[in-house]
Amino acid sequence: MASITLYVPEQDPIAIELDAYEQITIGRGPDNDLVLDHVSLSGSHAVIQNEGGSFKVTDLGSTNGTFMDGEQITEAALVNGSRVLFGSVDSVFSDGTAAPAEAPVEDDDAGFGNHHAQLAEASSRPEGFVDLSPIDKVVKKDMVGMIAMIIGGVAILAAIAMIAIAATMSPA
């Protein structure tokens, strides 16, 4: 039996059996078959279609895109173990013949999971990706300005020291 398991951040995984449906729409809007309340999803994000037991996923012009196995797609056939990212909601497709090849790792007892990461050579941010975070991005200060502030601080401290020395040396 074909299914897709969605891993919405900070929620329990959601497994949907797909065989009984002709299509399932996914998005934040209430008119979808599968409504997921996550900021990275569009109102109508994507649709999964059952074409006689073969399944395909189609992006519906979403803001943050739909990706399969790391590549942005507009439409693609689902195969066992396909990893589909709807915005930043991860999912794994299973055709029911075997366990998916690379299901996301379950959290450990501390809730952190057993994740492996490495530094990227270049940004993999998709073109047109919109950051919906309410937290402003930290902007690094320029080095010349920081050096000027340090020199100014040292100059003020030196002036204060000179005044203190002059005050102790003058006859009372």
C-alpha cells in the first residue's frame, strides 16, 4: 500500500495511505485535503495524484517550492524512498514494496535526533526562496568601523589616565 509520511517540524509524523485517493492536495488553506499549518507552505502548495497505482507530485506555484531528492520540481513521479520537501516540511514516499531507503532519523531520548551535517560549498537556497522568519537577520559590522571604535575607546581611556596622573602630580 502506497503512503507518504510527512514530518512537520514540532509535530508528530503524519502518515497518509494514498491508494484510496485519486488525488490529495496539500497546503495551509482550509480547502486542501491535507491542511498543514506551517509557515513555509503556501495556501495551495502541491498535489499528489494517483494514476492507476503510479503516483506523481505537482507543485501548484508555491512560494517556497517543492523539492524531490534535493532538486526543485514542478512535477515528478514518486518512487519508493523519494524524499519530498514541501517548503520546509520533509516527507518520504513509500510504494509499499519495501521500507523507504532514507527515512528521516527519529529523535533520540533528548529530542535532538541523530543528524549528520556538513558545511556546504555554496548556498543551496532555491531562487526566489522567501524567508518568513519574524527575526531580523544579523548583519555583520564592517572591520574599519570596529577598529575606529576601538582606537577611540583607547584614546578616551588614555585621556582619562593622563588627567588622573596630572591631578596626582600637581601640588595641593
